[in-house]
Amino acid sequence: MAFSSSIPALLLSLLVAILVPNLTLANASVKSSSQLISEVCSKVPNSALCLEVLKSDPRSANADLVGLGRISIDLTKAATKTTSELINSLLNKTSDRRLRGSYDFCSVCYGRAVNDLDDSEKSLSSGKYLELNNFAAAALGENDLCEDNFDVQPEELKEAIQKAGDLCYIILIAFLVHFTSANASLKSSSQLINEVCPKSRNPSLCFQALRSDPRAANADLVGLGNISINLSQDSVQSTSKLIDSLAKKTSDPVLKGKYNSCLENFGDATDSLNESEESLRSGDYASINFSASAASTDAETCQDTFNERPGTGEPEELKQAIQKAEDLCSIILVISNRLSGRPL
Ligand SMILES: *[C@@H]1O[C@H](CO)[C@@H](O)[C@H](O)[C@H]1NC(C)=O
Ligand SMILES: *[C@@H]1O[C@H](CO)[C@@H](O)[C@H](O)[C@H]1NC(C)=O
Ligand SMILES: *[C@@H]1O[C@H](CO)[C@@H](O)[C@H](O)[C@H]1NC(C)=O
Ligand SMILES: *[C@@H]1O[C@H](CO)[C@@H](O)[C@H](O)[C@H]1NC(C)=O
Ligand SMILES: *[C@@H]1O[C@H](CO)[C@@H](O)[C@H](O)[C@H]1NC(C)=O
Ligand SMILES: *[C@@H]1O[C@H](CO)[C@@H](O)[C@H](O)[C@H]1NC(C)=O
Ligand SMILES: *[C@@H]1O[C@H](CO)[C@@H](O)[C@H](O)[C@H]1NC(C)=O
């Protein structure tokens, strides 16, 4: 879809966060469903489609915002499944290897999108709007991934992809509005996450980690800093355990040596993160910058041990664990710089 294809999925939430302050659906409960539909649809990229599908659905006549959300999710899921079936039938008809590869890829994306939409339905039922927003954004991201993976998008598919994406926007926008007007404290933590994560080393991981953490729901910046430190500590500790078990398993003396020096690095990282925690507690935000970057450097030093001589058999699992620890530490850095008044 033209509107989102140039916008990475990650930025989507930012975009929506920018839109939200302009959307006031206070008094949502006293509004008629047709008023709600007009308001929601005036804010999405494809207003005409939004009005058409919501107004023509018999369930919308007496629906409140949650009801409309449920309908939007339903319609989006149906469109996503239709698109997925179309892709499978196109896949069946083509012998072009490249195109088959693209269809295969899309097929996987849409499979995940349907799961995301199922999850968003569950979040809606349990009133977890922040989570709902995540899942809808993920489904839209899958749609964009499919769309962007073609050299030239097949004509037969354009409309279906566009529609699935346009419907997804209704869920996103309707619900961000809902939970932001209902619960201002959620809005601020979600806005903070939107500001912090794009500046970190791995925005996807950052969004995923912070948004899925129940403690983040009402957190201010100090709270998010606390959570980031905790997540980094957990990651550093589990990496230490992994290294320890790898060291015990190998009989290769070179590899054992590398693991042992990594264990020291990760021990240092644990200490540094404890210092970060202490600095946060005492309000010494400027110091966090140093201790958190020391922890990150320790993890990097361990990785370097394996980079020195390629082919020394670093397990992929370890490489990813180290990477994750560094990525999480970088969230602390972004937050601490912001807390101490430095530019993000
Ligand atoms: C909400 O509705 C009530 C009754 O209709 C009205 O008095 C009040 O001003 C409305 N508030 C907002 C923020 O629109
Ligand atoms: C693919 O084509 C075969 C034979 O033409 C058919 O039996 C099968 O049902 C088709 N599958 C799909 C997903 O269309
Ligand atoms: C906002 O959400 C939090 C956590 O979900 C909840 O504890 C709080 O009561 C909510 N506030 C309002 C006004 O709904
Ligand atoms: C991180 O927080 C969790 C949940 O509060 C806690 O169980 C865990 O021990 C903490 N990790 C560290 C390293 O403090
Ligand atoms: C650092 O923190 C961890 C978890 O909070 C704790 O187990 C450990 O004892 C602390 N280490 C030091 C040196 O304070
Ligand atoms: C961090 O969180 C823990 C509980 O998870 C809490 O005991 C501690 O006071 C928090 N620290 C700060 C600085 O908010
Ligand atoms: C601390 O923050 C400053 C300003 O953002 C930055 O230039 C510096 O590199 C940071 N120091 C560390 C150790 O990360």
C-alpha cells in the first residue's frame, strides 16, 4: 500500500503517536456509532474504505468503540486471509523462480499476520490496548514486508495487499485513540517508548522488550530506565550461565580459554550494571552513561575474543546472546542521556 510502503513498520507507532494528540474522542461512550465511525475514519489513510466497510457491517449499528474495534479486527483478518489465499493460488500458477520465492515469503508473512490479528483480538477482549496496538502494528508490518519483497508488485495482488493494510490502520488508530483518552498514564509511557527506542541500537528489540513488559505500562522515564537495567542484568546473567555451560562442555583448550575470559567480561558487566542501578536509585543520572556503556563494552570485548581469529567456533547461540545484551544496554544509554538532559 502506497501510504505505508515507504514507512518502516517501526516508525509507524511514531507516526500514530504524532497523530494521536489531534484526535479527541473524549466522551466516546456518549457518541453514537455513526459519529464514532466518522471520527475514526476521518483519521485513517483510506477514509472511504473505512466508512464503507464499517457502515455496511450490520454489527456496527449499535457498536461502541470496543465493538468497532472488534469489527475492524474481524474485517482485517478476513482481508488478510483472502490475500493469503490469493497469494497461494498465484504461487500455484507461476513457474518463475524469483516470483515463487516472493510468494513463498508473503505466504509466511501473512501466516504471522493472521496470528498477530488473533492475538490482537485477545488483547481487546482483556482490555490490554497497549498490547493490541503492538499486535496490529506487527500485522501491518508483515503486510509491508510482503509488499516490499517484490521487484515489481504483481497487478493481481496490489489491491488485496492495499486493502489488508488499509484495514489494519483502522485498528491501530481507533485503539490508540481509545486507550490514550481512557488512560493518560499509558499514553505517556508509550510515547516515551516511542521516543527512546528508535535511538537505540536495535529498535525492534527495544519496542518488543519494553512494550511487552507489564511494568512499563505506567512507567515514567526513571521507571523505564529501571526496567532497561533489569532486562540488561537478566540478559547478562543468562549469557554468563550460557558461557559457563559452554566452557564446561568443551575440551578444546583454546575455546575454553576464550570462554573463561568471556566469563570475566560478563562478571564485570554485571558489576557495571549494578552500579547503573545504584546511580539510578540515587538520581545520579550522568553516571549511568558510563557504567552502562562499560557493561556494553565488556560484552563487546567478549565478542571480540571470537572475532580475532575467525573460525574458532563461537556458537550462534552465544553470538546472539552477546548481541542482545549489548542491544539492551544501549537502551539504558539512551534513557540515561535523556534523564541527564543530554540530547537523545
Ligand atoms: C461530554 O459530554 C457531556 C454531556 O453530553 C458534555 O457536557 C461535556 O462537555 C462533554 N465533554 C467533552 C470533553 O466533550
Ligand atoms: C494447486 O494446483 C493443484 C493442481 O493444479 C491443485 O490440486 C491444488 O489444489 C492447487 N493448490 C492451490 C492452493 O490452489
Ligand atoms: C490506567 O492503567 C493502569 C494500568 O493498566 C491502571 O492501574 C489505572 O487504573 C488506569 N487508569 C485509568 C484512569 O483507567
Ligand atoms: C529483574 O526483575 C525481575 C522481576 O521483578 C526479577 O525477578 C529479577 O530478579 C530482576 N533481575 C535482576 C538481575 O535484578
Ligand atoms: C549485582 O546484582 C546481582 C543481581 O541484582 C546480584 O546477584 C549480585 O550479587 C550483585 N553483585 C554485586 C557485586 O553487587
Ligand atoms: C526499580 O524497581 C525495583 C522493583 O522492580 C524497585 O524496588 C526499585 O525501587 C526501582 N528503582 C527505581 C530507581 O525506581
Ligand atoms: C555520555 O554521553 C555523552 C553525551 O551524549 C556522549 O558523548 C558520551 O559518549 C557518553 N559517554 C559514554 C561513556 O557513553
